[in-house]
Amino acid sequence: MAQEKTKRKKQIQTLKKVMQFIGKHWLFLFLSILFGAVTVALRLYLPILIGDAVNLIVGKGNVDFSGLFLIARTMVVIILLTAGAQWLMNICNNKITYQVVRDIREKAFRKLEILPLKYIDSHSYGEIVSRVIADVDQFADGLLMGFTQFFTGFITIVGTLVIMLTKNVGITIVVILVTPISLFVASFIARKTYTMFKLQSETRGEQTAFIDEMIGNQKVVQAFGHEKEAMEQFDLINERLGSCSLKAIFFSSITNPSTRFVNSLVYTGVALTGAMAVVKGSLSVGDLTSLLSYANQYTKPFNEISGVVTELQNALACVARVFELIEEEAQVPDAVDAVEKVQVNGEVSLKNVNFSYVPEQKLIQNFSLQVKPGQRVAIVGPTGCGKTTIINLLMRFYDVDSGSIRVDGTDIRHMTRRSLRAGYGMVLQETWLKAGTIRENIVMGKPDASEDEILAAAKASHAHSFIKRLPNGYDTQIGEDGGSLSQGQKQLLCITRVMLCLPPMLILDEATSSIDTRTEIRIQKAFARMMEGRTSFIVAHRLSTIREADIILVMKDGNIIEQGNHETLLAQGGFYANLYQSQFSM
């Protein structure tokens, strides 16, 4: 019972949030209600005309043709006006629906831009994409149907009852007595369908995430012969999705037949009581015809509303998942007094830094480091020792648990993230390129760069030669993540991007891992020129690339176990010496 109340409370909260989005488009909402009311009023007037027409046909040879012609002409006008009002109402409904969907998607994407990296790291990309794309689409379908049918259906029911009361009170009472059965059936099914549609939405997100993962790593899957296992795992998810979808569809599909059965009882009740009233002479045949038509009009919205309720259950279940994303806690905002550093000298200090991704698993412990402007700091150590974590902390992708990191004497938590990150140039082992031209990818960090600056940066990174061989040179279009470019070419473009900006501090995390040895030697020389006078942090597994570093930090289990330059560490004969010799003993 408590669980049912909690679920109901969540539904109401979700509905309130949806109404807040709808309220921004009050003009279209008002027009939709207005045109809906006009549509219903005109529909309700038609049965009166039909009844009047029947009353004009008294018998054989006694038909008022002039009266019938006048009524027929009026009916044609009303039908045309009804169609026009409904068309305008549908336009307003479409406007509201897709503007609300646009607003929700925009808000969800804006939240993605400010979510802390720990959220992105702990959720699969496909599941996040499913929320923003598939769930919002499902919500749009339900919302559109709701606007189109729910309001007009409600007005039709109320209007029909009012008109029937003016025609015959007894028949109207029969209709009202049968109505609660239809409402009970619809509400019972609606409660069941929400749970099923919510589970369907969650499982669909899981399936999208799995497909996204398999497509993104297809080469690895095939290289290790993992196709069978992947298919088996997909089949399990697919079966679960099929099962919960079948249950959701079953409950939603029995709504219409159930309400139709009740509606047939209403029609039968009106027909029998109306026929007896005609026999007694208290009701004309024309009025009975009108009442039967109203009985149809009265019961039809119950079918539509029951279908709408089912769709709204699905829509609310889907949009609730989107709101969960929108309401996720954003990254800690910049402090009110945060400094906007324009000029950075490159002095970096870490003092007693402690950090772990998971509280139970300690990683960086009591880490301290002092880096002077222009120094080259190399970070080496076995996989998982915390090298890349240090980079994440320097860029403030994650905040330290305790201790402090300072740039030019200012705690980075008291600097704006934008100015902090503008002071770093970053080349990672994993490349990132967007869909667009080669030029657009290079100037990302410096949009106002001149053509000469772009060419100079490309030549310095040795990317110019392969770019010129592309079909349209710097204007060649590439797909998401580089399209058909090789891994080495993609990394050269990322290096060119940093070469163009030349910030005061550099972070090179296995920056030449995908480049052939000959090109690597050239780029190392270019890096050497680029690093002159700039504070540089170099993460490397190939120790041959860091011999010239001013400081080499040897890390293990989140701690610095050795520190010094290349010659000093070799002379110590410790962990670094063993690493170095293991790479060159072959």
C-alpha cells in the first residue's frame, strides 16, 4: 500500500513538472482549449439537427422537404466549421507538444554539459542517449494524444450529459448510473500499465546501451571471437524487453474492449428506456434518435480517454526518467568570488592531496608536489597507479577529497573552471574529433585563428602532409570521431589543435602512443620546442620519451615512491631503474 502511494505521488510530481513546461506555451494552450470547445459544441449540435430532421419525416407523403433542405444545409456548414476548428486545434496541439519536447531535450542536454564526470563515468552512454532520445519521443506520442483526445473527450462527456438532461431526465439517470463501471475499469488498468511501461522504458535503455557498446567496440568483439557471448547477452536483454513489453501492451490493449463493453450497456439502456418513452408518447422518435446519437457520443470519449490514460502512463514513465537526468546534482558551481585568471605563469603545487573514486578504495594518498614555471614533469608507473587521476585533478574534472591544488598560488577551487582549463593544452591517448571539416576540428580551441597560424601548427605537428593529401585538404569533411582517418592521423590532429593554442601549461597523456616511430621522433622535437618555457605534465609508458624531463615522478598505488631526473633515478637502482631496464633489455 505504501509502495502504491509512493508511486502515485511520483506520478503527480512528474505531471506537475510537465505542466510547468506546458505553461510556458499558454497562448497555444488557450487556443487549443478554445478550438476544442468549439469542435465539441458543434459536434453536440449535430444530433439536435438530426432529431429535428427525423421529426420532419412524419410519414409517407407527409415530408417537409423545404425544412429538410434547410437542416441539411445547416449540417454541411457545421461539419465544415467542425473540421476547421479541429484542424486548428491539432496545429496548436502539435506546437505545444514539440515545443515542450524541444524544451525538455534542451534542458537535458544543458544538464549533460554541467554534470560531474563521475555521473558520466558511472552510466553507460547508450542509457543516457536512450533517455534523451527514445524516452522523450515516447513522451511526445503520449502528450500529443492526450492533448488531442483528453480535453475534447472530457467536454464531450459533460456537454452530452447536460443536453440529455434537457431532453429526458430518466434516460440521463440510467446513463449516469452505468458510468462508474467504465471509470473503475479504466483506473484499474491504468495503475497496472504504469509499472509495466516504466519497466519497459528502463529495459529499452539497457538494450540501447548494450547495442551502443557493441557497435563502438565491434573490432574488439570480432578480434576476440566474442560474437556468440554478445548475441547470448543481447538475447537475454531482448527477451526481458519482449516480456515486459508484452505485459504492458496486454494491459493497455484490454482497456478499449473493456470500456466498449460498458459503453454498449449504456447504449442498450438508452435504447430500451427511450423506446418505452416513445411508446408512452412522452418522447418523439426524433428526440430518441438524438438521444441514441448522444449515447454514442457520450460513450466514445470513454474509449478514447481510456486509451489516452494508457498512453499517458507510458509517457509519464518515460519522462520521469528524463527528469531524473535533469534533476541530477550538477558539478559544484564556481565559487561566487572565483578568480578569472587571464595570465597564467605555470606554477603548480599539490599539497597533501587525497582522492578516491570510491570511498572504500583508496587511490591518491597524501600526495604533494611543487612544480616551477617551465618545468617538465613526467609521471610513470604501472597501470592503475593514479597517473591519469592526477591529470583529472589538475584539470578539476574531479575535486580532491582533501588537501589542495594551486596554480600560481591560487587554489583551483577558487578559480573559474573556464580560466583554469584555458591555461592547459591537453593531448590524450584517446582522441576526440567532431563531425565537420579538418579546419573546424583544429581551430576548436582558437576559433579566430588565421590561415597562416593553422598551417604553421599543422606543419609543426607533421599533420600538414597527410591533410594536403585528403580530397579537399583542410576543408575535407570527416565523420564523428574522425571517420575513416587512422588512429595516428586523428592523434596528429589533436596535437595540431594544442600546437595552435600554445597555452602556458601542457598535459600529454600518452600523446604519441598511436604514431609510428619515425613520426614520433619528429613530433618529440616539435613538443620539445612547444614545451620550452611551459609547465608540462607528461604521462608515458615508453620511458624513452621522458629522458629530458626535469622531474620524473614514479607512482605506485597512488603514492610517489621515487622522484628525480632520469640519471638520478637510474643511479638509485630502484623501481624506475627496473622499469627502464625491462623496456630495453630486449
